[in-house]
Amino acid sequence: MVQEHLWEVPILLGIPYEVTIRTLEPGRLLRIRREEFWNILTSCTPITSEILRTMAQRVQLVQSISQEQGKLIALGRLAAGLAHELNNPASAVSSSSTQLRELLQTQTTGSMKFAQYPQANKLTNDQLEFINTIIQNTLENSTNSMTIVNSPQQQDGHVSSKSIDQLARSDRESEIEAWLDTHNISDGWKLAATFIAIGYGIEWLDNFARIIPDQFLQEVLRWLEDIIKTSGMLYEIEHSTARISELVGAIKTYSYMDKARVQNVDVHEGLESTLTILHHKIKHGIEIIREYDPNLPRITVYGSELNQVWTNLIDNAVDALEDHGHIWIRTRTDDDDNNHIVVEIADDGPGIPPEVQSRIFEPFLTTKGVGKGTGLGLSISYRIAVEMHKGQITFFSKPGDTRFQVHLPVVRE
């Protein structure tokens, strides 16, 4: 007969407990009264040893399941965050690519118009050189489709859009719209927004109109607008693909993909990859302050597991702050032992309630709201730092100052 050895649980704990038993061949079920069970337990050493061994195995199994559950929950949170982080640049690339295709058609049409002008009405070489200079200066200093600066100085009617507030921006747009209407340029409001974004003002337009004849003014300004937008979209694509590469690199660093479990690592790289992966959770009102020891030695650790510790501690700090506050990430060599390093994660949140501080590393203990935490993060962090790496994890907490310190040996025994 094959059965689950759970019959000792209701007897030892004195509580009802349902047990499912499966048999593969005919057998007998032995029923033992509680008093008889205790007599056997105290008088028969082999049975006592078997019961204790089975219970120890069960405890280990429950701990293992809990830890794996915590890993899966953390992995799910990271996956959701990464999906969000990757979706933004991917959407930007898709949108910019579509708009680039439309702008390419517009620019091709504009170029054909210039080519079809009669020879007597074409732009002179000096005027073409002037337009080319304007285009080159704009492209060299472009940053994105909405903020493109031609020069850091304010000259020739050019004023940096970064230096004006929204009200002033609106006033300047109105001035440019009026100027464009005066020069019989249709849909001036579209051009005005683009020129304000790159910092072109009335004086710049006046100077432009003195060199470019009126009959070419509308076509040239629209052509210039398309080139500015194209440059901005190319920057957006470049920036977005770089962000995707950064996230992929962070994942590889975080998980130590295709590498042995035990690694000689730079702790700062692990911390930075963790911050990159948690970027979606760190709100704009939360400031990350890095105080890294530039001389911190590399350490021999389980790299991927250790990054789980940084994830749990930083994630807890972010949750404690909600939408505003500071997180300090500090590293140093242990003052008392040069063979150990210390990584400290601190925040200025409300702190850990005093009544739970003595139990903070217990599994399933959480101070977060319902559905916001499993209570496994700190217990897993303790197991990784203390049991796996023979280190130490300590904390201090009061309102406005919570600090978790992880002490790790430089070389694993």
C-alpha cells in the first residue's frame, strides 16, 4: 500500500486534518488511538526516528515551495515591468517609422517642385548654400522631434526653447503665426509649433525672409519643417532602440545568462542592472542617490541570486516611499573586516512598525496592503545573504530613516 505519511500531523497538533490515501494493491488500514500513539512514540525509538525524519522532510519541502513561490512572484513582477518598459520604446519606433514613410513622400514631392521651377526662377547658389547651412546646423544640434536647439547662445533671433515657460511659448507661437500669415504662408500654426520647438523666433524668420525670395518662402519653410521632423524621428528611433538594448543587457547582467552560477562580480553592475529593471516602479518623485565606493573589490557569489536581494530591498524601499522620497544605495568595505563588503539600501519613508521588527525576516510577514506583497522577499533575501553566502543582513528603522545592510565575504568559502 502506498500512502502519504501525514497521519502524525493531526495527532501531534491535536487538530482535524483530512488525508487522501491511495492504494495500488489490497492492504489494511491500521487505526491507532491517540493514547496508544503517544505510548509507541515514547517507547519505540525506530518509529520516533521515522516520524521526526518525515516531519523534517516536510518542513524542508514547505520551505522550498515557499521560496520557489516567492521567486516566481518576483519573476512575474519583473516580467510585467519589463514588458511595460520594452513596450514604450517599441511603440515609439513603430510610430516614428510610420511617420517617416509619410514625410519621405512629402520631401520627395517638395524636391520635385524645386526641380520643375523655370531656370530664371530658381534659387541662386548663395541662397541654396544658406539653406544648406541652416539645415546642417539644425541637424547637428537636434535632440528629438520636439526639442531641437540650433545653438546654445541666443543669437540671430534664435532663442533656446528650454529657457521659456509654457506661457511665453504660447506667446511666441502666436507671434510666429502672425508673421507667417503676413507672408501668406498657410497653416502657420503647424509651422509655428515646430519652429518654437527648435528655438527659432521672429528675428530668425526676418533674417530668413531677407535671403529667401517670397515666392520660395512657403515651400522652403515647409521643406525645412519636414527635415526637422525627420531628424527628430530618427533620434527617437535611435534613442528607443538604445533603450531596448539597455534593457536586454540589464536582463543578461541581472540573470548571468549563459554563465556559471558562481561568479566573480562587480556589485555595482548588479545594482545598476536591478535599477534598470525596476525603472518602471521608480516614480518621478523618488530620487535614487548612489554613494558607491570606487575601490570596492569584486566578490565571488551566486550572481543571479544576489541580484534578487537587491531587487527585494529596493522594491520594498520604493513601496515604502509610494510617490516621493529618497533612496540611498551605498557600498563600502567593512570597517571591521577588510574581507567583507557592505551594501546598504536606505530610504526616508515611514519606517517599519516597531511591533513587527523582531519578526521582519519571517516568511509571509508583510506590512504592505492586501495583494501588494507576499511576505517572502526579506526571508528569501536573508536565506541568500546568510545561508548561501555566509554573510549577514541587518536593519535599522525609524520614521524617516530605514536602512538594510548586507555584509558579504569577498571570497566564498
